[in-house]
Amino acid sequence: MKNPIYIKIVEDIRSEISSGKLKPGDVLPSETSLCSEYDTSRMTVRKGLSILSNEGYIYSVPGKGYFVKKPDYNKYIFAYDEMSNLINNVDRTKLLSVDIILPDEKLAGSLQISESKKVVMIRRLFYTEGEPMAYDIKYLLYKRGVPIVENEIKNATFPEMISDRTSLYDLNKELIIYAKIPEEKMKKLLHIQNKIALLVVEQKLYDIEDKPIGLGITYFRGDYIKLHGVSK
Amino acid sequence: MKNPIYIKIVEDIRSEISSGKLKPGDVLPSETSLCSEYDTSRMTVRKGLSILSNEGYIYSVPGKGYFVKKPDYNKYIFAYDEMSNLINNVDRTKLLSVDIILPDEKLAGSLQISESKKVVMIRRLFYTEGEPMAYDIKYLLYKRGVPIVENEIKNATFPEMISDRTSLYDLNKELIIYAKIPEEKMKKLLHIQNKIALLVVEQKLYDIEDKPIGLGITYFRGDYIKLHGVSK
DNA sequence: GAGTGGTCTAGACCACGTG
DNA sequence: ACGTGGTCTAGACCACTCC
């Protein structure tokens, strides 16, 4: 017997679900009846069921039983950072400016602060093989006593920039992606002559209480970026 | 005592990790030493550790111990389907055509079939509040005996279209996102007069053995779509 | 050989949902 | 009252790693 019993239980039930023998909403046999079916103890049965539950196949309702869950057929996982994507990776960056500013109404609203609170603005250009491929701007809540070291920011992704004030384990993040026609200013910055669209990625960082820490906007040349996500 | 012991263990270790007391690569106390620390049995300790492992905080190496994992600070989850997004939802669709075609070289390569294999091509327009917001095209492997019911595909998302041949539980999916300037044909279809970019989403469906089932490309008007993802 | 995690047992008590 | 899942115990044997 090389395979543990609970794996057998997982495989059996999983295949009954994906074959359609068990449909969403159906109730599974109870733990005790699976115990006798597989001639094993309750903890072993529970181990198998907890795996199926983690995999999203089933859920349990105390006092009632285990039920088949509807599949999530619209979930995708993206591994995004502003420095790498399907087509090109950023091989050089240029720090355009680091300023301490007062936010306008929109930015203050986005960061959930008053317009009198200072904000650090960091502007960068990303290059690949000598060509500018993205313009990147970050807004960070200004904190006294946290020095801004240019060499640390220069090549850092957004989460890395704030890793000295918030644990990366506690960071909540949000991404908004859209397409846009570049304005003249942006065309100059990114050396765009022909008709090229921008892929804009807005990245918002929150602390563990979901209070905003920073907002980042990256304007990618449309011909230099493809984002990639997968299910599972 | 309302909270179970294993929750206490999870919270203690999790906070030691996010506070930095335990750093990535560090080894955790062994199961038996946690047993005596919390005056509980091994199964209870293991329950807590398995939760931390599922949450991505730690991993175990048989014979050695549990170790702190580096955080994944670039993972985002997107709930994508072509009918709904942050700005607008599709409230009406128009089926432009359903054809059985022979794939060109590029399509055949993408679907990993020979150019003599038939493919179903479905073209749709998506509307919101009377305005066309996206042009959608799907390529599906042609299967004899699986009828194409126009009313079923008209308002279906891509996974729903193939749910009669592949279990939605077994479906693997891939998304590629990029920005593009619309060509004349597309501008007419989407009633684009001014300068508006397209957000293009390519969706590829695979069966459980990762053989391609279909390719979908949706061209969204840039002013009608924002995609949204979150960490966690 | 001593220590580690992985699997498993045969019980126990509890809270919850349904009749 | 009974069946369900949720928590927990005090053991056991195994495979693996390190010395």
C-alpha cells in the first residue's frame, strides 16, 4: 500500500464530482458512513474531505453534512509585478523624480487621506533593450523618519518599496487594468511615434486593516506588454 | 474558551512571522515541542500547522521540520468573464455568425491541431445600454454529434459554451491581456469615432490533460472596461 | 539511534440542525 | 433524540534526515 487511504478517498469523490455523478448542491455520504465504506477511522476520512474542501470541490455545514460546490470557472491567478511580463522584462530603470507633494482631491480620496497630508511621489521610466517601455508613478503616504533611499527605490517593485514599513505578509493589494490612448506627454516619454495604445495598470496597496498605503500607476507601451494569468 | 487551540497556534505563529520574529527560511519548533508548549496533542498542533501551510506561511520537509516561506507578494486573483467588469456589464448580445471553418496556420498552432481539422467560429457583439462595447470571437474544436444551439451560445461565457463536453471542474484556463489600437473594421463594429484604445483579452481553454479545447478573443472598447484583481 | 514529519486508530465530548 | 460535523486525546508505526 503506497498511497494513503485519504488520497484514495479524495480521488474517488473528486472523480464522482467531475464526472457528474455528484452534482453541485448534492450531499456527500456522512463521515461515519465513509468510515465504514473505506474501513478507516474518522480522522482519516476528515483528512480527505478537508483536502477536497481546500481544493474547492466541497464545503461542509455543521450539523448537516458535506455538499458539492459549484466550480469557480472564472478565477484566474496573475503573477504581476511592474518589472516583468510575457513579452519583455525591464532591464534598466531611470528614476525621473522623487518629490514630496500635497495630493489633489482625487489622489487624497484614493488614498483616503486629507489634502493636507504629504505624499511621496516617485516617477520612473522602465527600459527594455534600450527602449523605454513604461512610465511608472507611485504615490506613497509620507512618513517622518522613514528615509527614501534612491538606490533602494530605483529597481524595486511596489511591494518591495514599502516592505520596511509593512510586512509583506500583511499586505493587501488591488490591481486595475485598462487600455488608453497615450497623450502627447506620454508619447514623448515613451518614444511613441506610430499609433500605439497604452496598457495602464493601477496598483493599490493596503495594510492589514485595509487602509491605503500607496497607489501606483504604470503606463506600458501596448506593444511591449502582455499580461498572463492561469486558473488553478 | 470559545476559540479552539489550533486557532491560537495559527495566530501566534502567523504574528511571529509577519512581525519578523520568524524570518523566511527559519525553522519552526517541532510538532512535539509545540505539543508541550500548548499542552495539547499532536493532531491539534498538526491541524494548526496545516492551516498555516495552506495559507502559504510555512512548508514542511519530512524528517527535517517546518520552515517559514517567503511571501508571494505578486499574486492577484481575477474573477474574469467576458460579460462583466468594473465599469459595465453586458446587458445584450448579438450573435453575428456561427461558422465551421478550417483554421489558418496560426489558429491551428494555437489549438494544437492540423489545418485540416474543422473549427467552430462564433462571432458576437456585446452591448451595454444600447452601445456596442466589445467584439467577441471564439474558436472551438468541432465535434460531430455535439449540436450548436444558437440560443445556448448567445449569452454564454466561454466555459459555459463547452460545459457539455468537458466538466467545468476539469477545465484549465489561460488569460492573456494586452492593449491595441483598433483597426478600421473594428472601429466600425464598435462605433468608435474618437481615439479609443482596445483592451484585448485572449482566453484559452484546456482539458484536464492540457490539450486545447478552444480559443476566445474579446476586443473591449477601452472606455468601457476595467479589469479588477485582488491579492489574498 | 535520535529526532523529525506523515499516516492512522479508537475512542471522547461538543454544538448544531432536523424531526 | 438522533445524526451531523468540529474539536481533541493518547497512543501507534513508518520513512526520512542527520549525526
